[in-house]
Amino acid sequence: MAGEEVTRRRLFVAVEIPDAAQDAVDAAIDPWRDALRAARWVPRANRHVTVRFVGWTAPELVGAVTDAVRATAAATPRFDLAVTAAGRFPPRGKARVLWIGLDDPAGALAVTAGRLQTRMADALPPEARAFTPHLTVARARPPIRVPDGWAAADVEPSRWTVEHLVLFESHLGRPHARYEPLERCALVNVADPRPDPG
């Protein structure tokens, strides 16, 4: 069993955040770092939008996961996102997660997550939680009290076009995990003919 544990890989599928949007996030959260010192802030290099957390994956299933990401990308037109207001989980009481929201007027992230779930259904159990798109910026263990002003944090909208889904492997470590991109799968360019309806 121990050998099997070592060979499994911790995977997730995500959308990367471009520099301009990262800069907007930094500008919004930097004034809060002193007030929320108990929070563990996510390094800029680790910030991303998770579309599907796969988790520990047996070697024989990695190919199926990769194929699902490729097929989903091939069925998904490029779409626009923008960073928006700050939020927290849970919404009341002490917080475990601080996040920056995303403006996704077409609901493309939820559609993409649904396509991934469908294509991974034969290899993986369905995600139990409803998909809530967000950009995690800090975690707290134990949970912490967060000033009411956090919800009004000034996030300068920064819009970009999502062109890839990325399959990552998470290498756990201290002080932070390292995320290795295994494959970047291009979304459909709207100028290209005959996108797969998925």
C-alpha cells in the first residue's frame, strides 16, 4: 500500500491568471496583509482558478484525466473573465478561505466544469460540492475573524480572454505547495470552424 501511495499523483484542472489581473489582485489584498496576519496568503505564482480538483489519482487513471481535459478544451470556445469583488468562505462567522470573485457573464466556467465532470465520469466520482468559481488568495487554519471591510476591498476590474485549460500536478511541501503544469490544452478560437459542441 505504501508504494501505491507514492505513485499516485495529486491533480487539478485550472485556468491561469495573467499578470495584469494578478497585479489587480495584489493591489486589492496588499492593504489587508497586516490586518490579517493570521491568514496564510497564497503566493502569486500559485494563484489560479480551479475548474476541477481531481485529487490523488492512480497512475492508470492519469491518461483518462488528461484525455478528458483535452476533449473539454476542444469543446469549449475561448471566453472572457475579470477579477471582481472580495469574498470569504464561509460567508458568516470565522473564515477559512479568502477569495477574489470572478465576473463570468456567460457562465463559461460552470459550463466548462460540467463538461469536465461528464468526461471524467467513467474514471472519477462526481464532485460533491456545487461549483463556485473564485480565486483563492488566503487560507486560515484555524479559521479567523475577518473585518467587515474585507467584502468592500477595492478590486480593480481586469479582464482577459481564457485561451487554455491547464492540467496541474500539485507537489505538497513547505511553506507552500508547488504546482507543475503537465499540459496546456487550447480552447477553441471562435474564428475556427466547427467547434465540437461537447
